[in-house]
Amino acid sequence: MAQLTDSVTGTAPVADLLAAAVEALGGTERAGQQEMAAAVERALRTGEHLAVQAGTGTGKSLAYLVPSIRHALEADQAVIVSTATIALQAQLVDRDLPRLTKALEPVLGRKPTFAILKGRGNYLCRHKIESGAQAEDPGDEQLFDPFQVSALGRQVTRLHEWAEQTRTGDRDELVPGVPDRAWRQVSVTARECLGASRCPVAEDCFSELARHKAGAADVVVTNHALLAIDAIEGRAVLPEHDVVVVDEAHNLVDRVTSVATGELTGSSATAAARRCAKLVDQALADQLVDAGEGLDAVLLDTPVGRWEHLPEPVGRMLSAIRNAAWACKQALGPEREKGPKENDTDAANRRFASAMVEEVHDVAGRLLTAFDREDPATRPDVVWLSERELGSSTVRALHVAPLSVAGLLAHRLFGQTTVVLTSATLVLGGSFDALARQWGLPVQGAKVEAAPDDGSGHGNDPATNLVWHGLDVGSPFAHAKAGILYVARHLPPPGRDGLSPAVLDEIDGLVRAAGGRALGLFSSMRAAKQATEDLRGRWDGTVLCQGEDSTNTLVQKFAAETGSVLFGTISLWQGVDVPGESLQLVMIDRIPFPRPDDPLVAARQRAIDARGGNGFLTVSATHAALLLAQGAGRLLRGTGDRGVVAILDSRVATKQYGGFLRGSLPPFWTTNDPAVVRGALERLRGD
């Protein structure tokens, strides 16, 4: 194939580039991969958005990277690739992109470049380390715990030593890692940063070096959180770009929601006040302390859960916090201007204090305005009070989160750049529509089993002018021949008192038939532990349970010891990759509906119901379908894999929404007969 000219005007077709890459990497051509690459190329050329479901084994990374690199060179502009997990980021940056760019260099005429970019808080701050700037308050409870203080000191000392050795300052490269509390002693948030023009060590700043490298790269790998900060919050943290590829797109809405969620406690207000104490008039800091302590006091007498109305005593305290924080902010002065008598440490401490009081002020203000609309179903934000244990104390925190991020995504992501969304699980109930609504894209007409329109207006307002296409390129696996979907219709519906004796018997029978080789995915840690204890009392094989060691270690043990069993909860539903004979049975104890008392879930369902939609199906069933599909996807990881996905919740077979859930799973051969399934597992074990 001819080498490209410097102007890239003679760019080879994507199909040829993909073929060259596959050949150089020693792979084989796959129809789904070729179809996806052609669709991505078309989307980048037309500017129309694309959602692609690509099953495990398709080779979707190459399918979007090859046309993305071609586009970046033609347009002389970076392409952003966003992921939800560190594991996929590492795969792209450490394996896929180095091999791909080397393979394409002879064809393209130059070697494409790539970089990884994370949020500022992911990098060591040299200035904070070298200046000895005041670290974040670890909290009153821990200040008086000698063990905690000593442990923190050892961790920070280790971080200072690592700072002298690391070339990137990237937290994810520190093995083993350190707790968040230790990391905060050597890092800064974007608000706390002095800025490149003011920081005395800006030339050696790890974060700035990463941004500079990303600014010169053809492909920039980042995460959904940073993408949200750049697109949704409007802070330009990513290089200029006209294309975004969102891998693991099924997690996009949750990650964007998390970025857009604020939290406030009385102690966070008092911590901000203590940070200001030596920098502003003591009376101003005392006002913020008093307001924070007052909030803690009134929250003790306030019910935990979602709020439809703002309690008057809480409103008074929030107003006091907002006003006191603003007074401290004003007294601290301009954030990025160094005072004439300030040294670097003082300037940094003032910046840290300003960032803390600004955060407190903004969240308090948002909480106060969240109740402006009379009808709770029309409010843009949801507010709730949570309670959690911290050491020997109980902490109550106020949270405020967007009811929906569909409008934000439609206007600030899809309305600004071409977006390609991909995952192994985007088609739910036979349609892309369920996730399209959450993304703020217009629905395209659902099949019979797809979730109905939620009535929220996301698909009928500004988003209707967004043109997008959905494509399911299938999977190289012959699901109907390689796998069985077993729905245990004969079991009683799950209750609230843990796993029933019938379910425990079913687990025992399936595990024995399979000779171990089983991954148990449970809806709660309580259920996973109950199943572990019960099976250990009946069966002589190795039963591993999440929480007894690190998850990665447990997965490695499970993969290495054929015939073992691994039980766990939510983090095992996604990302576990165990091809071969070690995994031939995936058991799911119940439909993974979100908790009915989850404040956001309840508010979203109610808002959809109020507009005439089906809140349960649109919110809870969609959430469950996504997790079920992810869990079922643990079974077939290689082309020679075979086995059974067993769902031990009869509602999948008996309830009306069961069709939507089944339609979201891979097209396995399906049965409700336990004898058939056990016979199949026994034959697999004997092969």
C-alpha cells in the first residue's frame, strides 16, 4: 500500500488501514469489526452520532481507533477516547495503541501519537510537596487517634519518596496504592491549583506535562468524569477536538451524574472555616464554624432520605453557611494573585482555603434553590439526606444531584461534537431507545419489547435535531450453540429475608453438576456470604468470596484453579474476564433492580410517571437489564467457551417486564428445565 503524503490527502481507505493493522498485529479479520469500522468512518465523515453494540471478541477497540486515527491526521485535530474504567484505559494506552500506531506508521507516513489525560487530582502536586502547604484536615476523630495519625504519616512519607522517582506523578502507577486521605496530602483539585502562570514549579508540574503531551497527540485517552467536566461543566480541560469516542458507554450517565452531584456536611463547612482561620478575620471564620455546627445539629433531627420540601431550620443554616462562606471568600481576595508579602506557601494555603469555601458556598446555594419549583416532579435537582458510619461517629450529609443529565448531554456533548458510543451492552429489550433517552437523543422507534417513551421530553425538545444511528454488529460467538440461558421458573420469587432454602439447594445442585467452575453474581454482599457459607458446608471444593481478599487476587485464584467457585457482588458483574474451562457457569441470584428507596431512582421514576410514562420500566427495569446483560457477558470470553447462565429469579419468566429483560441478554438457547441444565453441565465437565 502506498505511503501517505504529508498533507494526508491520499489517506488510504479505513478498510485497508484496518486490514493492515490486523495483519501486523497477527490477528484475523472479523466481519463485525469491519462493519463497525466502516460505520465509525461514516459517522466521522458526516458528523452524525453513532451508537454501536459490539459483543465480546469483536475487536471494537481497533474498529474505532483505526478510523479515529485516520480522522485525526486528516483534520489535524485530536480525537478523544473516553472510558469508564482504569482497566480499559490501561489496555488502550499500554497495549492497543502502541501496537496499532507502530503497525500504521508505514501506511500513514508518520507514527500517530497518543496520550492519556486524567483529572488534576490524579497527579502529584510538586508545589504542595515542596512548599509544605497545609494539607487537608483529616477530621477531628482521626486527629486524636495515634494509630491513624501514624499510619497517615507513613503513607505521606512514602508518597514523598515516590515523588522523587516517578516520571508521571500518576496515582494509578503507584503500587500498592494509598488511601484517599493520604493522597490528598500531596495532590490538589482544579479549584485548589495556583495555575500555570502563578505556580513557581509549573514547568515541572505533572498535570501540566500530561496536558501538554495530550495537546500534541492525535488520540487522547481519558475518563468519563474528565469528559463530563470538560463538556458538561464547561471547563476546558481536554485538547481542542471535534470527535469523542465513548467506550463503556453504558456507564456514561452514571459517571456524568456523579460529577454533577454535590455534597455538604456541617463538618465540611467547619473544615473550610479552619482553613481560613489564619487568613481572614477570625470573626468571619467563626461565623462559618457556627453555621456548620448548626447544620450538623439540625440534621440530627431531620429524617434521612429524599426531601420534597426544605425543612425551615435546615434552610436557615444553609443560608448562614452560604453567606458566611461568601464573606470568607471575599476576604481571601483574588484567587490567583499573590499578595506582596506572601511567600509561595502562604499563597498556596490561601488558594486551598478559597477553593474549600467556594465549594461550600456553591453547594449550599444549590441546595437552597433546589426547592424553588412548587411541583417536585418538575425540579431539575433532587435533594436527600444520607447517614453513614465513620469510625466511631455517624456522619449525616446532604446531597444534591440532577434529576436527569439527558439535557446536559444533548446540549453540551452531542450538540458540540461528533460522538461515537460503544459497548458490549447498549441494546436493551431489542432497542437502543432505553439508553438513547438517558443520553438525551431522540428515540428512533422501539421494538415491541423495548422500554416505552418516558414522557420526560428528552427526545422531543432540543434533542430532536440530533441525528444518530444505532448499529449492532453482533458477536463472533455462536451464543445459541455455545450457551444456555436457564431461568429457574420453579423457584419462589425472592424475598427480603435472604436466599431461600430452595435457592441454596439450586446453587448446590448447579455447582455440583458443573464441578465448580462457577461465578456467582449476587445482588448484595449479605446474599453472597450466605451462599458461600452454605455451599462450604455442603461441598468440598474451593469457594472464594469477595471481601476475603482483593478482588483482583480472588479472580486470579479462581481462574488458576479449575473447579473453584467465586461468589461476589456488583464489581464482579462487570470486568471479570476468565476465558476457558475455569468458568462454565454464571449464576445470578435475583434481578438487580436498584434499591426502591434510592433517592435518585425514586425521583426519576416519579417524574416519568407524572408525565404519563412508565417510570418503573424506564428507570428500574433499564438499570436491571443493563446489569443482567453485563453479568451474562461474563460467560463467553473466548471463541471456544461454552456454558450456562442461570438466573435464579422466577420473575424473569413470569412477570410482564421479563420479556424486556430477556430481550436484553445475548441470544442463548433458553430453557426452564433444571434437569436439562444439569445434564448439559455434567456433559461439559466430562468433555
